[in-house]
Amino acid sequence: MSLYDEVGGTAGVKAAVAVFYNRVTADDSLAPWFEGVDLSRLKAHQRAFLSAALGGPELFAGRDLEHAHAGLNITPEAFESVVQHLATALHDLGASDEAVARVRERVEALRDRVVALQPTD
């Protein structure tokens, strides 16, 4: 069984994305990144991306991660918060601890493509 199936397939991903965005847009530390963003469009992209990332249908045709997040100056702390919100959303929807851990691993592997490079002293 694919990880996509473990989290509930199409219905599970759709629900997870809805709960996830409710959580991140309510988080005062993350909300500024979503101001002025077309959330309906973003949710559709996220559903397609997450489906593909979890072994489901390859429907994602959006920009690559580097271009989609370029100039947003996403911090390591913000990335951690986003991952935690996704994990919590999946848990809230009944995904197993093992499935959530595997999702976290896959998302964590994308960190360097999303988090802004921080200047070194």
C-alpha cells in the first residue's frame, strides 16, 4: 500500500490540505506568508503536489519548489512549524503514527529546496 493510500487517498489528501491550511493561516508566526495569496489556488496545487509526493496520481504541474518559494525568505523555524501543522492535520484525520512519520520524512527531505539560504558570518 502506498503512503498516499495510507493517508486516505484523494479524500484523505483533500481533507488534510484543508485542515493544514486552516492551521497555518491561523498561526500568527506563519500567517504573513499567506497574506494576499489565492488560497483556493494554493490548496489545489498543494493537493496535487502532496498526492504525487505520497505516491498517488502524478497530477502536479506547478513550479518546482525552488521557484515557488524563491524570495519568500522561509526560515528553518517556519519550515518546522509547517511540517508540524501537516503532521497534526494528518493525525487529526486518523492517519497512523507510522504514516505521519513517513510523511514527515518525505517533507523533511525537501527542506533545502524550500528554506531560504541564511547568510553566514
